[in-house]
Amino acid sequence: MLDDDFDDLPDAQPSERERVKAEHQLANKAASHPVRRQLIKAIGVFGATKDELLENTELDEKVFKYHTEFLINGQFLNITEDKYSLSDKGIELLDCI
């Protein structure tokens, strides 16, 4: 029976280069989708409520939820009570759009 060599490896963390590359890919994915760009612009630096965003973007509720969850999971967007606001990463992305 062969020993499993993977058990001997420590939990490998991605290198700094790999981490930065993954972060850039995520930012590109966020900025390259027209609905996400629309949401980021609508939220802006002052933030907006869900009702304001739905009214301003005219998005379907399901589409809105899908894309805001992507932005929240990517740490581009924060939600406090009913108000959506851009994180520091989200503001950087806004500057690029």
C-alpha cells in the first residue's frame, strides 16, 4: 500500500502573487458585468437603500439579489440594516468604472 504524500504537506496558503492575481480576477469579474457596474454606480459613495436601488436600476428582485450577493461576497459591498454601501474595494472599483 502506498502512503498518501498529501497528508504530510502542511496546509498550503496561496502565495502573495496568487492572492493578488485572484483578487484582480474577482475585481475584473465584478467590473465586467453590466448589472454589477450599474449597481456600483447607483450605490455610489453615499450608499442607497434596496428600494432606491430597485427603483433606479429597474432590476428584477432575483437579479438584484444575485448580483448584490456576489458583490457582498467579493467584499465590494456592505449592507447595514437596509442601506447598501461600497467598501473600500468597492470605491476603488467605482473609480475604475
